[in-house]
Amino acid sequence: MPIWNKEAECASSEARQKLQLGRLQKAVERVYSRVPFYRKKLDAAGVTPDSIGCLQDIAKLPFTTKSDLRDTYPYGLLACDQADVVEVHTSSGTTGTPVVAAYTESDLTLWGEVMARTLSMAGCKKGDTVQNGYGYGMFTGGLGVHHGARRLGVTLLPISSGNTRRQLAMMRDFGSTLLTCTPSYSLYLAEAAREEGMDFRELPLKAGCFGAEPWSENMRVEIESKLNIKAHDIYGLTELIGPGVASECEQQHGMHINEDYFYPEIINPETGEVLPDGEKGELVITSLHREGSPVLRFRTRDITFMMREPCACGRTTVRIHRLLGRTDDLMIIRGVNCFPSQIENVLMRIEGTQPHYQIVIDRGTTHLDEIEIRVEVEEAIFSDVTRAMEHLRKRIHDELKSELGISAQIKLVEPRSIARSEGKAQRIIDKRSL
Ligand code: DLL
């Protein structure tokens, strides 16, 4: 399998650590001098850029959280001139205020580099045809893969997400060799192909880069056999850059972190204490080389552990295990991130609903996430003519769709029909077997 950048990906640990330290010092200096939010936070922690004498000193820096990013929307954490921002992406925050990622030209070069590494890990090289089924737009998936494919010089089909028939036709007509989309969508494509009488064994497709939502080893087995490809896990998040933070090589045993750009730590989510390699905890990442939206010790809320044993592929970068869950209640539905509290906000402002609801997520026969929201309605409405019920149902559906981008089945239920709980209400029933 091709290694895109041997010098960076196979560096000795001394060379890498030296590079990381230099970059960390510069990153702290950059935010300290350019972002009042960080200066205040670092001052409060009694840290200045001079406090970073070795990599372990990173533990002196305060954490950054999703709410810090949200509270400073849109440009409060910008560490460059706004005129130098050439691309912006966003993802949702707990209250619906988006989290903003701003990219300078140099940030886009960085993104292209790490995504070229990602695609190379899946065997992709010049001459290949990449079918990019991640959504284009404010979501980072589509354009992240796009920048990497451009850098690699492959033939790129920027088809974006959805439009299943067309996906299959393009795959067949253009002979796509690599597919990038969410893992659940790849299974949906397989199902649709079968209905159309298309046989993946007759296609040149050889690999896929799948991420942006949780998936399991069992799902990998299913994808590999149904699409007759090798399925690679890829990880990233808007706050750091998008996809390209960590990706799986041909060994498919953990995702290599692009450590020259992203410095990983695992912490105990309760105490904030840094944990040794191999111990499970929350992944915290510092961007070492971003200009637009650098972050110090960003708490990803993703749970995993680090593996430092040498990898047979020859890369020396540390790996993270397939993600094991999250420390919060973020739901990822068809790749769209959303918190139950956002759904609650929408439900509660619509007249006629009661503050009792349940969110049921399942993966139907189509393998795509389906979300049903059961909400109690006022007695008067429930006993009223069906028209009022239908009107209310449609209104909830449409507001959730326009505000959060999710298309949910709405089931209006009788008052007092949802089980009450004495402790934490069980609002979410996730039936997806991952
Ligand atoms: O989902 C970036 C991305 C796009 C990654 C395409 C991979 C492929 P966000 O929308 O900000 O960014 O969501 C980030 O998604 O904190 C994880 O909880 C989850 N996630 C991303 N990749 C994986 C993965 C993109 N491979 C959040 N496995 C992260 C499990 C993942 N969860």
C-alpha cells in the first residue's frame, strides 16, 4: 500500500517529538497573542507561551470544550485575519448554535495533506477513481475528501451524499475504485445494488473510507462482504479539521493519528488526569499547525485508547482504537450530529405538546438510521379531529427538518402514555446494533 509521506508518517520518535514541541510552542504563542479568549484562559491558569519547555508541559494548558467554541460563535476564536479565511465549515453544538471551523490557505493545504495520507492508506493512488459520497456543504466530509483527492491527483467524482440510483450508475459507468461515505450508507448502496441486479464482484471497486458515525467490527465484516472491498475506518471532527485526524492503514488495526499536526492525549473524563497509553478514556486533541481555528486540548468526548506498538505497515504514528462511545449524549443520525436537547427545544416551543417524549433510533431494513419521536400531546388535541393531529405532526416534522436537518417520524401519543421515571428519564432508545 502506498505511503503518501514517508518522512512524516515513518519519522523516528525523537524527530517527531522535536517537531511537535516546536509546533506546540508556536501554537500556544499564536493563540496567546491573537485570541483574547485564550489569553484570558491561559492567564487564569498561570501559563504563558514560555511555560512550554517539553511536550509533557501540555498538561499545564487548560482544556477547550465544545461550549467554548459555541459561546464564541462565529469568529470569537479566530486566530488569523478574517480576510485570510478562505473556507468555513460548521457542525452543530448542544443548543443548536453551530461550531465554526475557519481555514486559511495553509489550513487547506494541511487538510489536503492529511486526507491524501488517509486515501493512500486505503491503497488509493494516481489512476484511481474516487467516488465521494460524503455530503458537500458546511459538513466537513465532502470537502475534506475532495481536498485530499485533489492533492493525490486521482480522478474525483464529487457526487455528494444521497441519490442512490445515480451513485450506482456512476460507480458502474466510471469504474470507481474507492468509495467514501458513511458506513451505513455503504450498506444501503449494497442493498439498492442488489435490487437493481448489480453485482459488486463485477465492479472494480476495491476499498472504502468510512467514518463520521459510530460503526462496529461486525459492520465492517458485512460491508466488506456485501461490497467486496476492504473497509477502512476514518476519524475526524470539525473542531480539529474534519476527516483526516486519524485513519486506518491496510492492517486495519487502529487508526494512525497524524501526530505532526494533531497532538493526542487520553484523559479520565471525570478528573481530567492524563492516562497512560493503553488506558481507555476521553480523547483530547491539540492542533499543532492550524492558522484559522487552532484549538488547545480540545475535549472530543470520544472514548478510545492509544496503541503505541509498532504497526506492520511501517508507519510510526500512534494509533487510536476504533471509537468505543462518547461521554455525552450526542446522537449521530445518518451522519448528522444532534443532541436530544436540541430536539427537546423544538418540541417544547410548539404549542399542544407535553414535555414527555422519547426518541427511538433504529437501523431499518435499509441499514439507514431511522428516528422516531414519540411525543405526548394535550388531551384536547388528542381527542380532537384528526386534522389537528395531522397539522401538529407535520409542524413538528418540518421544524425539526429545517432546524436540525433530521427527518424524523413523528408519533403523537396519548397524555400519560410514556413511562415516567423516578431518576433520569430514558429519553433515547437506541436500537441500532453496532
Ligand atoms: O464527522 C468528520 C468526518 C467526516 C469524519 C467524514 C470521518 C469521515 P463532525 O460532524 O464534527 O465531523 O462529527 C465529529 O463524529 O467526535 C465522533 O463522535 C464522530 N465520528 C467521526 N468519525 C468517526 C468514526 C465529522 N470513524 C464526531 N467512528 C466525532 C465513530 C466517528 N465516530
